Amino acid sequence: MSVNAAAARLGKALSGAVHVQEPMARHTTYRIGGPAALFCALEGVHEVVSALRILAEEGVRWTIVGKGSNLLVADTGYDGAVLVLGREFRRHVIEGDLLRAGAASVVAHLVQDAFARGLSGMSWAVGIPGTLGGALTMNAGTREGSVGAVVDSVTLYSPEQGLMLVRGSDVAWEYRRSGLAGRGIILEAALRVSVGDPVRVRSSMERLLKERKTSQPLGSPSAGSVFMNPEGGSAGRLIDEAGLKGARRGGALVSPVHANFIMNDGGATAADVMDLMRTIQTTVKAKTGVDLRPEIRFLGDFEGS
């Protein structure tokens, strides 16, 4: 693996930023994480193609991230290349009953546009952080629904198959999982929307956002819900009933507002968060027999954490 050679080649091939040993704490909502060996912004499909070719030739592994809103990066960082999609992938347009958006589009911006136009179909996304690409990968949603229910099509790229258009009906959508994971880099998606009663749409979205603000610690550094809800239950309720609301490990704190959020309460490390997650899993398992599965994504080596 030649990170330096890859960095030199990428610097010439890409118009976006190419950084060596970039602190990932700058790129996650947790504000936690050691350095990525390489960090590259890809400004267009041709740069996606070029970057993956160069990384393959230099033997550098890679991963793609969005806003880092569902990501915990190890304190030791990541020894590969972290790729982010640039400006070209942040655009969106509404064409009839379809909202076409790049994978780097911020979900909150899509919701705001739908809100302003009185369009229904986006209430599932009220209060969801991050980008559309991440939402598609994990089939993000709320009690109002999930992204998989409104996907018309998704455009992906993989070095093996090139550009691919996948119909939403051909994707396996599961709770916090989708059949898109591992198939390639998500570039764009078309979501189904429809014209609704503007007053009703706006009233519904305002109500949902208000509920989310009062029931979740949205102003504190976190990665959102840490664990998936078990079938028929609530991870937050189980953690709360186990007496762990307010539990702390170093700078990591189980939110007093919602027990399924672990906050960076100041100076938290990835090891602090992992230690607290393991304590939660062990305690809930002992008290209820339920295995809590992480919802957040991990990047880097956590074996020593």
C-alpha cells in the first residue's frame, strides 16, 4: 500500500481537496476520531471513477462518508482513504412527482424544500441528520416511515459494473438496512413526492420537528440513535429501565433526555463511547435477555478499545 503515491496522484487528478492524515474529528457529528491516511473530496462522476482507479492501483482501501452523523471513528483513525462527494452531488431538483437529489444532499435541505412547496412524501425525514446517501444505505426513517418507501430509483457506481440504475422496488429494504450496502457508491436518487395540502403538510412537519426537538438531545454532539430498536420494543426504554440514563465513561454520557443517545459531553474518545456501549449491551442483556445491536457505523480498529 502506498498512501504517499496515491496522495500525489490524487492531488493531480482531483479538483477537490486531498489531505494526508486528516483528523476525522472534524468530519463527524461526534467530534471524535483519529486521522484518516487520506481524505479526498470528489467533484463529479469522472473524479469518482479516477479516484477509485488510483486507489486500486496503489493498493489503498477506501470508504465513503457523508456528514459523519452516524459514524464513530476509532481514536487511532483509519489507514485508508476517506472519500466524500462534493458540490455536484449536493444538487436537487423537483420534476413533477419526483425529487431528484445527489447523494451528498443534506436530508434537512430536502425536507425544507418539500415543506416550502407543500409536497408530501418527506415527513419520514423530519429531523433526520446527514446526507441522502447515508439515509439510503441504512434505510433511515422515523415512526412516520422510511426512505425505502419513497425511492423510485438509485444511481450507483462500482469499478466492476460502472454506472448502474437500480429501481427502488428491486432493493431489499429492511429496518435500518438496505440491499444497497456494498453494491457501490450511491451517486443520486429519485424520490416520489406529491402535491398535498400545503397547510396540512407544513402543520404535520412542524409538529414532528417539535416532537423530535423535545424528545432528543439534538443540540449535543452525538451520532443519533446508538442501537436499533428490538422487534416490538424500544432500545431507549430498555436502557432507561436498566438504570443507565445519565451513565458516564470519561467524556461519553448517556443522554438524560433520550437513553438511546450517547453524547460527547466534552473530550470524549471513541474508546469512551465503545466502553459505554458495551456496558449498555451487557446490562440490558442481563436484565432482559435482549441483545441490542448497534445502529451507528464504525470506522477503524476498535479491538483495543
